Amino acid sequence: MDETTVKKVILLSMERDALNNFIFEQTFQNKIIGKFKELSKNQPMVIKIIGMEGEIMPSTIGNYIGMNKSSLTRMIDDLEEKGMVFRKNDPEDRRKVLISLTDKGLECYYYFNEIVDEIFESVDKNDVEDYLQSLETMVRILRKFGNQLNKSTIHFTTTLQKR
């Protein structure tokens, strides 16, 4: 890839991240934390994920937000203490645990949806569809990068183990 394209990709990615962080912190965080003061910075996103899925395994939440198992366990414990989520055994496989929202967690989830609706009301429907398509493309490409990195890491680790 030529240097101009690489530079453009890097700068646009950085701007996207900055805008996303600004919008997330200014809109979601301030409104949600204003109403649900007991929540920490990442907890509303976990509530959103659980609300969209209904019931979800902790490992799946971790995959969505890139959080390691011990940190995620502490967060879920904290959300459970705050009355936002509850755990139950998976009826199909008792070794698995599923996380669901309580009524209080559902209240937060619905409030989160209201905020999202407010934001998307100001954006043209075609722009939203373009944005969705762009996100799908970005995730597809990033998965390819991730798969390549995993192969490189496995090769590197295997080479080290042979020494």
C-alpha cells in the first residue's frame, strides 16, 4: 500500500476514534451517568450488549468489548451488586452461566435506546445505512488483520518453543 493511503487510513481512524469517544462521553456517558449515577464508565455499554442479546455468556460480552475474563467478572459482580444484572445457569448446559438484565437493568437499557434514537433522529436514513455498511467493512477488515496477527503470533510462539 502506498504511503499516502496509509497516512490517510491512520489519520481517518484517529479522527473517527476521537469523534466516537467525544460523542460517547458527551452524550451517552453524561446522560446515563446523570440518571444512573452508580454506573462506572464501561458498565452502560455492557448493559446495552446484554439488553440486545437478552441472555448472554460473559465470554461473549468480553469478545464484544475486548475485556479480559477477570476484569469482566469483577464488572459483572459489581453490576449484580447494583441490581442491574443476574446470573443463571444455562438450562441446556449447566456448566455455562448466562447473564440477563434485571428490571433496573432494563430501565437503563431502554433509557440508552432513547438516547440513541435522539442522536439518529438528526441523521439522514441513507447516512445511517452508509455508516452501517462502513462499520461492517471495517470489522471485516480488522478481523482479517486480527487473523493475520494471530497466525504471526502462533508462528512466533512456535519458533520460540523450538529453541
